[in-house]
Amino acid sequence: MIFYILYFIISPLLYLSIHVVKYFSKKINQHVKNEKRIFLKLLEKINSNNIQNKKIILFHAASSGEFEQIKPILKKMNRKKYFIIQSFTSPTVYNVELNNMLFDVSCYHPYDLWWKSYMFFKQIMPDAYIITRHDIWPMHLLIAKLFNIKIIYINANIHGKSIWIKPIVKTFSKAVFKNINLCIVPSERIKTNLLCILPSSKISIIPDSRFSQVFNRYKSNKNKSYLDESVNNTNNIIFGSYDTEDLKIIYNTILNKYPDGDQSLNLCNNRIILVPHEINKHEVNKLVAKLNKNNFSAELYSVFKNKKIIPHIMIIDYVGILADIYQYAYLAYIGGGFTRGVHSILEPGIHSCAICFGPNIEILDELKDIYDLNLGSMVNNEKDLLCLLNKPINELKIQGEKLNNFIINKSQSANIMIDALENQINA
């Protein structure tokens, strides 16, 4: 309890820091400026709707990525039984999803300050508060618990390097996590990590709802076309969500594998698709110039997308289509593995791409399973990547098919999770 007392004491300092940082962050400024107005609209909508016979369920997603994980759950919630409130932290996702029909009303989630949490939960009084992935906020959980609101933590990703299980904070972690009624984790490995701060009776193992969302998106978008049909006549390799550290290895490997530029790509019947994690116009234009100097016909998607002639190296300078672009490849390199951690591997997998990635796989739980099952390849350096590119294509396609089966076998995770949520909500 002493940790909560300290947290309580420093809350005014956190409040002041937010109001200082807002002058340097457009997102925080938007949140602070509009939070109250949006919340009053939410209360108005609750009061004007006939929801006496419905239970109020509050879902929270900090970002667009976390909202994607919640979508398959929201799609299956019985709207005759439940009034759904969806809260967001980021103005970016709030503005995009404001009128989404998957919920009844949306709002900004307040920052983790005790008086804001108190007023937020007191006025809404949801029957259940459902959080996902990384959204553990000590004061929100404490206040929700004080109001006897059921707290359910889904897709819990308490990996081996998580700060919540570090020895120095374990006592605090136990105080925070004891407020949770049910914690749904994707694997036995995550459950083992959690057991040092949460009793086994509160933990349930269900595959991550992202499996359902990726499968649903695949079914919805599989007939969409982003590139000219001629791309299907070559064996294509995607380097997706790469960052600066990845690019060093990727660029040198491309020069090694294809020393004569387009001529070498033609001999191998290959095309390359490059998709940066963050699109920086200056950097992508610089990359195009460097590749052109080395006899590659490289162009930006924004330049060639309406042309019939497709370059040998395509650089996708457009946000939001990578998940669907994987349909054109047999092999995908997923970036992030030399910095913060590998990005999502489910999108290429559902398209039966063989995958490879850097060594930092700790934070992506499903990737550890995939690696242990030999359904993906780790790349530690240029030599590893070059060796993989030289593997027989049929061998890699078989690996991609096995990965696809692995994902499809877990694609019913949302159905299983809904049953667990309803049992907890109605208990």
C-alpha cells in the first residue's frame, strides 16, 4: 500500500508535467484540450439511451494497434445485452474511429491521476473494465476496484523482460495486479512469468485475439489488388517494417545477392519490395537514388502505383497497406529485431510467406513459439540473410504454408475469449 500512497503523493507532479509537455506534443495537447468536452458527450449519450437492462462494458485501447486486437472481440459482443464504451489514449486513433459501429460511444481515457480516475469511473460505473496488451495503469486499476468494477486484462504480454516482474518492483506489481479479476494470457510461458505477481486462479490461457483479427482482415481483403498483375510473374521478397539498423543489413545483402542490379534480379526472377516502419520522404528518396546508382530500377509506390510497368525494387511510401502487400511475396523479412523488438509476423504468415527476423524476439510471445517450431528463421547478420535468400524457393514456400496453418489453428481465439469474458462479467 505504501507504493500507492507514494503514487498518490506524486500525482500533482504528474499533472503539472502533462500540462508542460502538452506545449511540445500535439497529441497530448489535443487530449487535454478535448477530454472534458468528449466525456460530457459520452455521459449525455449514456443518459439518453435506454440501457437499464444492459450491462456497461468499458474497453480501453491506448493506440490503433491495441484497438486492432480488440476489434474481433467487439464484433462478437452481444449488443442487446451490453452497452459498449470504447476509450482511447491517442487522439490519432480516436479521430479515425470516432464513429465506428463496433461500439456505442467512445471517449478519451483520462491520464492515470487519482482524481481523474475517480470521476471517470464514478460517473460511468461500468460493470466491467477490459484492458489489453500493455495498458496497466496503477491508479485506474485501484479506483475501478474500489467501485467493484470487474477488471479483465486480455492479451497480457508480460514477457521475460517486462518491468512488472523485475525483482525491484515485484512488491509494487503485486499491489497493482491484485486488483485484476481475470488475466488472459496467450501462452504457458507468459503465465509462468506472471505467477510471481498473480495467483494461478486468476490466469487463463487463450491465444492472442490478434490471430482472429489478422485472419478476419485476410478474408476481407484477399481480393483487393495493390500492385499490377505482372508482379505475380516473379518471386518476390518483402522487407517489411524495417528501421535504420535493419536497412544496413538489407542494403548490403541486396548488393551482394544481386551484384548486377536489375540484370541479377531478372536472372533469379526476383523482385524486391521495401516497406520502412516510419516513412521519411528524404530517406526513401535517398535510398531510391542509391539503388539507381547500383543499376536497380527502384521507385516509390506513390510514383509507380498507377503505371503498368513495375520497377524491380518497389519502395512502399504509403501507410496502412503492408499487411495486404504480403500477398505478393514468398519470403518476408520483418524488421525491428535489432532494436526494440520484431514487429508483427502474423500478417505475412497468414499470406503463407516464409519469415525471417532479427534476434530480439523476447517481446513477441507468438514469435518465440514460431521460432521453437522452426516456422521462422533468425537473422543475426548479412551472412545469415544472404544464406536464406539462397535457399530453394520451394523449401521456403513449404515453411510459409506451415506458418499459415499455425495461424489458422489459432484464429478462433476471439470466440474462446468472448466466452471467458462473459463468464467473468456475469459471474
